[in-house]
Amino acid sequence: MKQQLSWKVGGQQGEGIESTGEIFSMAMNRLGYFLYGYRHFSSRIKGGHTNNKIRVSTTRVRAVEDRLDILVAFDQETIDVNYHEMGPEGIIIADEKFNPVNPEDCESELVIVPFTEIASELGTSLMKNMVAIGATCAIMNLPTKAFTSVLQETFKRKGDVVVQKNMEAIEAGYIKASELLADKKGSHKLSEADGIQRMYMIGNDAIALGAISAGVRFMAAYPITPASEIMEYLIKKLPALGGAVIQTEDEIAAATMAIGSNYAGVRAFTASAGPGLSLMMESIGLSGMTEQPLVIVDTQRGGPSTGLPTKQEQSDLMQMIYGSHGDIPKIVLAPSTAEEAFYDTIDAFNLAEQYQCPVIVLSDLQLSLGKQSVDPLNYSKVKVGRGKLVADESQLDELEPKQYFKRYEITEDGVSQRVLPGMKNGIHHVTGVEHDETGKPSESSLNRQMQMDKRMRKLDHVSLHKAVDIDNASHGEADVLLIGFNSTRGALEEAQERLEADGLKVNHAHIRLLHPFPAEKLAPLMESAKKVVVAEHNATGQLASLIKMNVGMASKIHSLKKYDGTPFLPSEVELLTKELI
């Protein structure tokens, strides 16, 4: 029996490929397996090849699998595009008599199961996806009843007859495939799972849930891939909590509305991707100059311009840190798992109010839209900190009537007291031009330097638990140190295991606080490593450059760059690391 397997379904966008993968993974999740799913889809509403690759394991997994054990093909293109991933014992189940482009290169067995024909005989060809799931059950020796509760939940709004028909389609697929597979039936049976119930969610849902837990009651956003799911989640949830979501006319309006809401005391934020963040840059500067909290989620995707809107990339890093004009304090967080996305989003809102500056939660498409098993979240960890927000007007009683409140008072830590509009004795100016302690515009050279120094002092005090995650760095001296951020974590972890199995001493550091950069935490690991390999999804090695700027040791650093729109596979990190060292 296998400890894990990789399953993929593919076909044309719009014919239920995503829902097929969703039904399969929901059933496996309810059986207690760990899952990691990644969708390849076209930047169009209908048509074009799409596939859903799901890794099922008895232990936790955080990366796309190198090889493919089962491929469910609804058209020839699915085989053409994906057959090269098949392992020597892999099985392709196809709807018609398709063939690999180069049969001699494909060691897997091709089994024709007439999905469409069987589904049509049962009433409608639309159920061919359920026939395919039944065929999968035969390969995995999986009882079809594992899908009963999933079908009831998925199709209950359509009535019991539809639920029953879809169940019949799964059973028919199982029976037919069992006949055709012969001795291959049950060849990919998994060991029994632990049976523990876990959440199975995308990173965007974790971010949205984190925002709610942090006390957010307003979101302003413009739809954009791969960020839209955050807005869609909150559209369903916020009204029940007395909150609201506004779809703005553009990303400029979204950012400024979030700033205005935070100014009024309501925790608010926005979310977008690279093109939208470009439009927000002036507003990010406004947040920094007026010292208003602002949280922005950037779900990175392939660029520039419209680029690859539905593909993986990590090329917004420098833009997020240095994109705004002028110097302002800014914090950039980079979670690597759905759990971290939840907790880091909460931290982002606390940091934004504590330091009264823009905070960016940097995600990427693989993390934002990839689905993974998530252990129950610990809500006892959720703390809401409002920073130096004046909660009681009596604190302002010592001010004389008509005396302006020193909203931008020079302080040792760079953070001034903040009041809400309408508070007695809290009147002050708010402007995007340089100003004095009361907000009154000022072009004085001395004032400019004092206010600039005050704002920038905030960064001297920023801290984050596990700013650099070094849980996988046990060697005092290492042959190689692997470094990454966001969703590369799983591929690096597995590559580390394989490299160590080959006798190398390998440390792994994953960076969660990108700005201000935690140089003092990363430097010792780099010093103790013979070579440093930085893996990232961009063409210019932005993370490697950032490390060189803040830590140095440029001669040790080797860039492992991938920018073809697909995630790193563990084998790629392993082999390329061996070549580099």
C-alpha cells in the first residue's frame, strides 16, 4: 500500500474539471488524509486546457508532487500536456481512445473507460465526471460510499434524485473500470489515514478568515485574479457581522476608501495583485505620510502588465518594498502556508495600528489559490491591539479649547497618539503634504528632517515572531542553506530531506518578514553555511538581491530562479541545488 499518491484530472475549462477535483479531494479529506492541491487554468472564462492536481498523503505535504500516479483525461490535450509527469506505475484513464504523443516516452498504462457513454446511459453526459471518480475508486480500491456525504452536500439543492443519479454514476464507473483494469485494480491503494477531521482551504480563505478574526468590518476592492476569492468570502460573511464589502471602480478608490475607514476607526483593508498594487502606490504613500493604518494583500501573479494572470510568480517583492515615491515606513509580511496566512493577517492589522503605517501581506498565486489541509486554528492566539489609539476622550481634557491636538507629535519610538474624528479636543489637520506636529503644512527644513526621522524610527522597533522560520535549520555548520519565501516552502522542505539522504548537511530558512529585513536573524545561518541557495519565482533574483543588500556575503549566494508560471517541484530544487554546489 502507498503512503501517498498524486492524482490529476484535466480537460477543457468549463466542463467541470474544478468541481471534479473538489469532490475527490473533499472525500479524501473526510477520510483523514493530508492534501495539497494546485489548479492550472487559463485566463479565460471557458475553453483552454485546465487541470487540477491533488496530492493525497498519510503525512503532511506542502508541495506539488514530482510524479503523477493517476491521470484522468477528458481529452487528448490533457494527455499531451501531462503524460510526461507520469511515473512508471502510473495509470491514465481516458474517455476515448487517446494516445500519448510519444508512447515510447510514457511508461504508464492507458485504460479507456467510456465516461461519457456510461453517463449518457444513466441520463446525462454531464455526469461523466462522476463516472471518472468511480474509475479512480477502482484504481485506489476506495469504497464508493466515501463519496456519499460529499454528493449529498454538493447536490442537495438539486434534490435527492440528482444526488442518487450521481452516486449511480460513481458506482457504474467503479464497476466498468474494475473490469478493464484487471490486475491493476487496487494497484494504488493508500494506507489508512488517521481519520482526523481537518479544514481544506485555499490561502485566500485563510487570509479572509484572519481579517474577520482581527476585527475587520470593511473591505474595499476591485476584482482581480488571484485575489478575488478574498473579497468573495467576505461578501458572504461580513454582513452578518455588521460589516460590508464595496466593489470600487478601481484599485485607487479601494486603497483610499480603506485609508478613510481606518481613519474613522473601523478596521478595513483591500486586496489585489501586481497591476492593482501599481495603481495603489500613491495611496500607500498617503498612508505613510498621514500615518494612517492601511493593510493591503498582494497576491502575486505572472507579470508584467497583464502577463500571466492565472500563473505562479513572485516578482512583486521589490515593488512592495520600494515602489512608493519618497521614503515611508512600511512593513511587508510573507506567509508560506494557509495557517501562517491566517495568523500573519491578524498580525498585519495589529502592526498597522501599532506603527500607524502601511502593512502589506505578500502572497503568491500558489499560496492564494492552492488548497491544503489545515489543522484547527487556535483562536486563543488572536489578540487585537489598537496601538496608541486614544480610547477615552478624558485623556484629552488637559488640552485647552481650540488648541490643536499634536497628532504627529515627535516621539522616541516614532509613533504618536491617534484620535478618532469627533473626539473632544482632538482636532488636527490631516494632509498629504509635509506637516508639523498638529498636521499644519510646513516646508521648514528642520521640521522636515524631524518628521521624516520620526516616521522612519518606527521601523527600528518592528518585530515578528519567526520573522525567519528556522525550524528546519539544525546544523551548526551546513554544506548548503536553502532560503525562500511564500509558497516555495514545501518544495524546499522536501528537497532538503532528499539532499540530506544523499549525505549533505542542509539547513532551510524561510523568510516571513521581508521588510524591515531581519538581517541579524539570517546572518548567522549564512555565515555557518558553505553555500546559500535562494529559490524564487522571478527572473531577476529579487530575494537574493534583497539578502545581498541587507546581509552581504554575495559570493556565497546562488540564485535558483523559475519564472515559467509553474510551481517549483521538489526534484527541481534538489537537482538544481546539486548543480550549484
